[in-house]
Amino acid sequence: MGDDRSRAADHRPLILDLADPEDARILAALRDDSRIEFLDLRASLRAEHSGMVAAPDIPEGPEADRWIYYPWRAAVIGLPGPRTFRLIRLDRNRNKLTRAEQDRLAGHTIGIIGQSAGHAIAHLLALEGVCGGLRLADLDDIELSNLNRVAGTLFDIGVNKAVVTARRIAELDPYLPVRVFEAGVDENSVDEFLDGLDIVVEECDSLDMKLVIREAAARHRIPVLMETSDRGLLDVERFDLEPGRPAFHGLLGEVSARDLRGLTSREKAPYVVKLLGAAGLSARLGASLVEVGETVNSWPQLAGDVGLGAASVAAAVRRIGLGWKLDSGRVRVDVEAHLDELADPPPNDEPVWAEAPPEHVTGPLESVLACAQRAPSGGNMQPWSLRAGADDVAIELAPEYSTAMDIGYRGSAVALGAAVYNARVAAAAHGILGPHEYVEGAPGSGRLLARLRLGNDRDAELAADYPAVLRRETNRRVGTGARLADGVLDALTVAAESAGARLRAVVEREDIEEAARLLGDSDRIRYLTPRLYEEMLAEVRWADDDPETGIDARSLELTDDEWAAFEITTRADVMAQVRSWSGGSALGKYTGDRVRSSSAIVAVTFDAIDPRLTDYAAAGAAVARVWVRAERLGLCVQPISPVYLYARRPVELAAISPDFADTLASLQGRFLDLLEVPEHETMALVLRLSYASAATVRSRRRPVLGVDTSS
């Protein structure tokens, strides 16, 4: 098998390639040996690979398959090649570690000196796959008393500690390079051990070697990590960044390695106290140091403390390897102290929602104002101010309620037009309807005023909508997906056209499915664009919030699993992490699922190449009319506002979401094509129509101020 293979046989497996004649000969000889067990895992691992979600393509096929011979096990295992093997084995690291981060960490070689606590550290680093190679050093053999903290077995007694660690790692990942220093490390070999390392973990018992290792690490500019297995104490010395810093943070002063050489356990105790600090020791370790050489051979260690220390070291290794912030210093991860802090978690009490106060409307003018206030608006922000005088009602756009998606106040203008329609309906029902007009300020100013003159008209068609306008609501429940009843779409088209607008609709199941994909993708961008995300969350009202604007959280009609997902997505740090991964494919699921359950998706549009706010306001009246008509026909209505709804130019899409402008342009174009909206038409609002159970609650409105009849 060759000298190199023979020397490695006690701790490294043989990796055999059938395409190599010598390897093929060795494998044939192993097959002829009845004492050798064969286990072929290739098919089962490929099946596991095929079931992975979003597995990347890797240029590695069956030609990379290998047979792995473990001499100490008298066994041979068939495995896929190293890239496939690593991809499968580390898949469950996602997304605690991304694949790019995992690949970066795989470029680092880490050395661990001392294989008692070091055994757990080395195995954990290999287990997480946060290194591309390991060097292990220890001159001692496993004794039975080591097996209180070293995860070996009785079969390992008498075997070098570093070899035991290397074997265990080889049985986890035979492709991970591991080099063993069975003679340990001393002044003569420390530079060889450190050469080419990225990090060294020092867990040896010899105090003088601890100092020698740090002096050498400073020369090589390698960071040193040490975990003491008492009260979770982790030491970090960044000699890579601070090669001139004193060893052990200067705690031992001017002591040299020669001063520490050859000490007994009892003689080491004062230095251990200096290093760890008498006040910082656990009571049991402190008491044990008093007993060293008397009733105990050395200071004690528990496997649980060793395991905790390994986790701390692994976290530090990840930070250094990924270039994250990690300063020199020390910290305690004291589990015992935390267990003293155990307390009951706060209860998941159901929120108590205040009942909506009854509306007190005392006369026709107050009824007109109250009805106008019930008009739909984006995020229920009610972007208007209402004022009633002796002979008119004024509804003025309020720019302070605008949001990023309300480009050029176009969405606010649609809402204002709906409020005007509601006001006219109420005025007609009370016999005080007169003419109305819109007055627009300079382009971009957000100045838009609607004035409804009071008169004596009782327009019967408008008045017939009054009860329905007062009942109007947004219903976000999942629908049945049933087809629209005969004549419904025609009736809604007539309603839109009678208000000077048009209706574009999709009703076929495949078109609704495509609409669900497009609208869901738009919602994902809303989550992943910081300003849009913040504004979206700001719209939602909880039990202890001011309920007079915004969307009552109960009206979202979330299922239990959707509530759980929503609570997670309300965390800004979570969304920032998702953005950093360019992930979030599930963020549009809520909208997508509801669109899929629809009977139709309709857009109210109007003819205008370069529309003004007055055009959007007129279309808003048509939206209100279509909405009310749909509910009177037994449908539930939910407005859907894709991010691009009010964008008319690429520069506006870039202003809304700089990172997704091109994606939004594509989604907008595909959605307009799906609804067959011609270039000369402009969308005012998109509505989801469905058959569903009644909404849980209606979002509240600001109270209407009194009527001023003095003017």
C-alpha cells in the first residue's frame, strides 16, 4: 500500500479510486478477505441528495465515487465523491451557515493541542464542517479515567489520544484532512505545528507549553483560543491582529516558559489561580485546587463542561473564519449561573380588544361625513380631512398620510375619490345632494380638494347604495374558489363603466394561479425593501394600539400557522437576515394563497396617458361603486396593492425599491398583460373577489369632527 499509507493506517482511512489500478488491486484484495465488512452507501446518499430542497448543481458525478477502507474497523464503505458528500452532510447547517459561508470556512486549517477537552472541540469543528483541515497533538494515551470527558470507548484504552480523535473524525468525514502529532508539541516542533494554521486551540495541561504556544502564535500571527471547562470561561487572544499583545492578557506578568517547566499539579495551582482568577473559579474547582495532590490527582473536569466549552470555541472559530467581530479578551458562558435564573416564561395571553364605541350621528350632514369616512384607503390611513360648512362638504387630500407606495399621491387620490362617492351616496339618501367638483394644485404638490355642494337631489340610484356603503368591509378570508355566478362580471363591468371607468378581470383558474404568483412575488419585495416593510408593519393595529387608523390585526384573518409566521416576520433583524440571503420565497405566500382561493381578480382602470390626480380621484369613485356592487351580489372583496400599482415610470420603481426595480418592472408588465390592460389605460386599484364566510371585524375609523355651519 506504500509507506505513506502504512503510516496513516492507524488513524487515517484509505480512500480508494477504482479508476486507479493500484487502488483497484487493493480493493480486490480487501473483498477477498472474509474479515472485511463492506457497506455501500452510495445509492441511499444519492436518494437523500435528490430530496434536498434547492440543492445546487455540482460538477461531480459517479466518477468521483470512492471506497473508504478503515483498517481499525476492518470495514470498507462506498461513498459519493467529496463535494457531494459534503453537500449532503452539511445541508442541515443552512441557514445558520450559508453555503458561501461554509465554503469560506472550509478554506481554514485549525490546530488543537491537547486531546482531552481538545477531543470534543476537534470533533465539533469537524461535525459543523467549519474547517478544511485539522492538526491534532497529544503525547498521551487514553486511560480509563479519561473516559469521563473524552468520547472514546474501552477499545481506545492504550491508544494515543490524538489518534483516537482522528479516527472518530475519519468515521464522520473521511475526506477531511487530519494530521496527527503523536509526540505532542514542544519547543522544537511548535513552529512546524503552527505553520500554515489559521487558528490554534490550546487545551494542554503543561503551563510552560501554554506559554511557548502563545509566543510562537504571536510570531506566526495566529489567534489562540482556550476554554477552561470551569464556569464556561473562554479566552481569545488575537495575535493575528495584535502580535505584540502579552500572553495570557498579561495575567502572569514577566513569567517565562522556563519558570513554568516541570511543575507538579500542586505547584501549578498558584499559576492556575492567577490565570483564572480566584474570584472567578467555581466553588467546587476552587476547593479541588486546595485538594490537588492530597485527595485528588489533578483538577477535575466534567464532560458537560467540556462540551459547552467546545460549543464556545466553535462559535469563536466561526467568527474568526468569517471575518466577524471578535476581540481579544475573555468571557464566561456560565450555565450553572443561568440555571439559577430559571423563571416561568410570560404567558401567551390572548389580547383583549376594546369594543368599538357606537357612532353617534345626529343629522344629515354628520351622516354624510361619517359615510365619507368609511371609504376604503390604503392601509386604512384615511388620507383626507373632512369639513362641512353651511352649504358644502369639503374633502381635502392630506399628504401627511402618504407612504412610499403612494407614488405622487395617486393612491391617496383614489381613496379621496372613494370618500367623495360615499359622501354623495349619503347625501342622496338624505335628499341633500348637489353637484361636486375637484380642484387640483400644482403637479407633485399633493394638493387635491373635492367640494360637494349641498342641494335637494335624491338620486335614487346613488341612494340605493347607502345601506351597502355603510356595511362595506374588507374581507381577507380564504375563499372557496368557486366560479363567479352568471351575470356577476357583467354587472360589475356596468358598475365601473357607469362611473367612467373600465373593468379588467381574470376568472379562469390558470390565470388566477398566475396572478397569485405575480402578486405574491410583489409582496415578497414589499417585505424585503426596508422602507416598504416598515410602513407595512406600521399599518397593523394590535389590541393596545390606537385603533382609529390602520388595519386591525384580527382582520388579517390569519390561520394559526400564518400567525406564527407573521410574528417572526415582524422582527426587523429576521427580515434583514433574509434580505442578506436574497431569500424570502415564502413571504408572498399569504397573498398568493388568498388570490388562489379567489373567484376573480379584477382591476378598475381608466383611460389616461398622463393622468392627473383628478383622474385618479374619479377612478376612486368607480372603485367604491364596483366594491359595493360586488358585495351586494354576495361577493367578498379584498383590495390587493402590488408594489408597482401607482408607478408609471422606471425611475418611480427605482425610488420605491432600488434593489428590485427591474423585477418590479417585469412583474408589472406581466400583470398588465395577464389582465389585458392596454397601454392607454391606468390601474386605479386591484380587487380580489371571492365567496367566503363573513369577516371577523372591520377596521375602525377616526371620529368625524363637528359640523361648522357658521360660514
